[in-house]
Amino acid sequence: MVAPTHAERWSIDPGVDPGGERLEIRLRGAFEVDDAHQLDAALAEHLQGMTPGAALVIIDLNDLARCSVAARDVLLEIQRRLSRVARRTAWVTNRPLNRGLGLFICHRSEDGNARTFPDLDHAEAWSETTETRPDALHRRAAQWFGRLVGAGREARA
């Protein structure tokens, strides 16, 4: 296991998760493209010895003040690389703007095992399931549709 790696605007802390390996990545402050490239290089070292499909990756965006478009694009490429290695990637934040960043990255990376969460508890609970992001979207859409259909029947009765 590679030792924790820290920089001014990001950190990587490896650990152990019940399902395998774990990486916690924290982004903070005004995150720029140079920061993203530094993170990318450091993350490559952490990913080298990992067993594909065994790691839970938590990316904490709560302390992120802003992220440039160029840095966002590097984060998207990082997520695409993580999709080949990680069991799950959870983008965690309770801030709406940062949640939008996480949603953009999860959607554009086309990784069904990457999702955004408002807090670590929800992310960890999801990490223990096999439900993918598309599965969750279909399940929730079916629930909403069922409510709409049920409400329509009630109104006609």
C-alpha cells in the first residue's frame, strides 16, 4: 500500500474497506488544472498495485471552493481510469455546485459504478450493494411512475 499523499489542494489517503482496498481523495480550495494533473500523477502510483474491481474510492468535494473547467476535464479522465480499477467510486458533497460537478463527471464517464452522494454514510451503504447507477435511476423512475399512475387512479375514483 502506498503512503498517504498530500498537496495544498488535494490529498489521497489509502485504507482498507470490508470489501477490499479503499482510497479517500479530498479536494479543497480553488482547484485548478495544475492541481488536477498533480493529483492524476499521484493517483497513478496508488492505482498501480491495486487489484482491479477491489477498491472503493471516495472523492470528498465538501471543501472544494471552485473547480476550473480544465481541472474538471482532468477529473473526468481520472474517473474514466478509475472505472477500470475501482469497485465503486463515490463523489461525496452536500454542496449543490459541487454535486453538479460530481454528477457531470459520473454521467460523462459512463461508469455505472460511480455515483454522487450527500454524505459518507449514504456512499458507504451503496458501496456494499451491487446496484449500478443506471439500475438506481431505473428503480427510482419506476417508483415515481408508480406514484403518478396510482395518483391518477385515485383521482378518477
